[in-house]
Amino acid sequence: MDNKDELRTEMYARRAAINDRAERSARICLRAAALPAVRVAHVVHCYLPIRTEVDTLPLLGGLLDDGRRIIVPVLRANSVEMDHSYLPALDSTALGRGLFGTPAPRTILTAAINDWDIVLVPLLAFDRRGHRLGYGKGYYDRLLARSTKPAYGLAFAAQEVPHIPAESHDCPLDGIITENEVIVFAERHAP
């Protein structure tokens, strides 16, 4: 399937049909926490989950408990770029709703590009060449084009497809973490 919009429609449905999402997300979070680049990271950039994405809250909670710092993306109205904010906690005093109803820090503690050691990204689909299919707005491609740090996608194994149609602006990932395995590609960046 070469049409990204058609593939997105299919993958939204496929991801929504995954059962045992909480248990699978927990396994993905355990694998992510054990990843060498995460184990040595002082600061981790990671998304706050929406809809049927891999739930990153167990991972983020563990990292915060371990004394690590977390940076999350923040969407702004009328902008094609994401801002980035440190997230001091996961409770209701720290988290609220941002643009499009996405979880966001109540107080923005601005972080700059590359203040982090690794980036963990959401996706709709992935292939074994390191390509990801996102939601079509290009937020993460723009971020990954500017970041010099390793980037791993968090996904359910069912989100794998044989081929993601890649365009010149699409940035491949260093790896994918699923509930079944960690797939490492030729790394773009050393940790």
C-alpha cells in the first residue's frame, strides 16, 4: 500500500483492535526501561499517550521515581513545530489538557532541542527499515530532523507492516520497541 492516508486509516483500526493494551504497554515500557540508551539517559523525551497509543505512563513514572528528568512535547495553536517542556510529575497538579485535548504540562518549563539524551516517539505503523508512519502533521519528522539524539518508536507488534512509503522529509528511527522485541536499525546517532 503506497498511499499514506489509506495506510493511516487501516492502522488506526488495527491499533484500536489490539486487546490487552494495558498489559502490552507495560511490557513495552519494561523493554524501553531496559534499553541501554534509556538506562544511561539523564533526560528522556517521551510523549504523553493519547487514544490507543502505547501507554507510556508506567515508563515515565518509573523514570521520575529513579530521579531522571522527563521532557514532553507540547503542541501550539497555528504552529507546525512542537515546543518541549520538562514534566516534574505525573499527577493532576502537573498535568492538564493541551491543544486537541492532548495531555500537557499545566506549567511549561521550556526545554530546548537536544536537552534530552533519547527520544521515544509514538507511531501508527513501522517497517523493518526504520521508517514510521505518523499522524500526518509532520511534528515528529521536524523534531527528528533537528535532534542529534537516538530516537526509538514505541509500538505494538501488530503495528508492523512490510513497507512504509518514505518521502525525503521522513526521518528513520534508530529502533522500535514492541511488547515482543527491540528492533535496532543502523543507528543514526550514538547515545
